[in-house]
Amino acid sequence: MREPQSEPSRNHPYQALTPDVVMDALASVGLYGDGRQMALSSYENRVYQAHLEDGAVVVAKFYRPQRWSTAQILEEHGFSQELINAEIPMVGPLRLNGSTLNQFAGFAFSVSPWRGGRQPELDDAEVLEWIGRFLARTHTVGAAQAFVHRPALDLASFGVASREWLLANDRVPLDVQSTWEKVSQKAIDLIATNACLTRATGSKGLKKPDGDDFPQDSDIRLIRLHGDCHPGNILWTPLEAPASSLPGPHFVDLDDARSGPAVQDLWMLLSGDRQQRSRQLGALVDGYEQFRDFDRRELALIEPLRTLRLIHYSAWLARRWSDPTFPIHFPWFGSSDYWQGQVQMLEEQIEAMQEEPLIV
């Protein structure tokens, strides 16, 4: 087995992204920093807050090489602009040198205005309703047309491909490998029998993913989504914020935007026992349906989507292990204890997928 705890690559592309390179990249698009720079929390990309000589504060995002194509990044930027045009609180990239995406020293990068905020208080029903309204407005824009270049969230890419890569690259320790292989296959087989998930499709004008995961004969829609809507990706501006800031929730990044069922942007905001999750979901849907109908058949997708995320997350960590920041921030990954924990969580998910869905 290849140990994921091995030394990260000394030649990883991000090793060359020094503070001077960040400053020079900003200068290449006419933004001149005063030297103050701070790395923001981001593992997939590198993101920096930078103070400019004119007093402005911006966020520079350097995209992970070879993750997204230029067309896929620009499609994300276009989605951001659609949301802004619809007066939805969204911080999108600035157009500099004629484009929202620029190149410097081998890196594709964008620059956005800086906007602060904190994680929302998800125990507050009023906050959840507000987020529900925000997501409904976002999904209304997302449903208006399809992604052409961005992928869909599906069983094949998130589940099957992730599992196969982990096994083919010997990322699961031998003492756990057989058990994890069996339980992960059982989970994937159970997802494949879920009528809602396997028959979801785009409505007229939406791109249908390749393969048989999403046959054409269903009326559960795939729309453009945020895609990774956990609490850390929603910033909340309190009501007492300065007049220059709109109160309430906002996204600052759509890096994981893709096509999928609307419930994908709701379920990651749920936590606690079944009663707590039902209450939280009820508040979200109450707010959501003030602007857009919510298809309750999608409630049956919550546990399958959670299961797919578990498998995909392990593959994501393993694929990124050569990046020096990953062993630093995820030192627990790859051990037998980690994978035994994954087995237990998948077993719990298998049980959860066979229970009745949440009701709102």
C-alpha cells in the first residue's frame, strides 16, 4: 500500500506561489498592494486577502492547476454575474484587463472585492428561513439555463469513480481494505436502486449527464447549484452591520458549482438528531417556498447524497496528498483508524438510506 503519510511533493505547483508572486500578479492587472497579505482558509485553491495602496481590500484566488478548464471557470464566473444581476447577494470576480480570469506565472487567478461575515447561526429558525429564501432565489436563476461545461453531481463520478480510484491506488490500508471495499460497494448498490436519484434528469434545456444514472424519463430537475453549500461556505452579515453591507447570507465563491437536484444545497445545512434535522429542514423549506416550489420527492435523495459525499471526500483527500498543505491540515487521514471510522459511517448510511426520508 502507498502510505498517504509520505512526504508531499517538493515540486507541487503551489510551492512557487510566494507572497511576491501574489503581489506581482495583482500588479499585472493594475492592482498595487501595500504589502499586507493574509492567506484565507482554502485547501482546494489558494486564496489571499490583500490590502491595496488606495485603501481597498481585495481577495485574490489562484485556481488549482488542472482542476477546472478555462471554460469551466468562466462558466462559474458567468453564473456569479447572473446572480448579481438578479440582485442576489453574491460577491463575484472583478473584470480586469478585459476578463474575470487572468494568468500570471503559470497560475489562473481572479480578484474579488473583500466582504466579511461570519457563519450563520443554524439553530435560529429565522436565520434558516432567510437562507431558504436566499437559496430559492439562487436556484431560480440556476434553473433558467444549463451549465454547458460544468459537470453534474452523479453516482458515477462521486461514488463509483472515487471508490475505484482509491482501490486502484492502494489508498485503503490492507487491514481495512476488504471490509471497506464490501461496505462501499453495498452503499453504491443501494444508491443505484434509489428511484429518485437514478432517474433524476434535466428539464428542457438542461444538459443531461452522460451514462445511465440520469435517464430522460424523470421530471426531477437538475439545476445549476452552489454544489458545496455547507455552513462554512455561507457568510452571514448581522443586522447591525454598517450601512454599506447588506444584512443576511451571501456566497463569496462558487468554485464547486455544478448541476444537481435542489436538495443538494439544503441538506448540508442540517445537523443533529432526526427531530432536529426535521425542524431545521422545515425552516429552510418554509423560507424556500416563499420564492420557489420545493419538490418533496427530493427528500429521498438526502441520505444517498450524504453517502456519495463521504466516499468522494476520502478520494479528494487522497488525490490531494502531494499538496504540502494537506498533510499539515489533515494529519489523521489515511490511518487504519480513519478507514475503520469510514466503514462505520458507511454502515450507518446504509441503514439511513433504508429509513423513511425526513418529512416537512
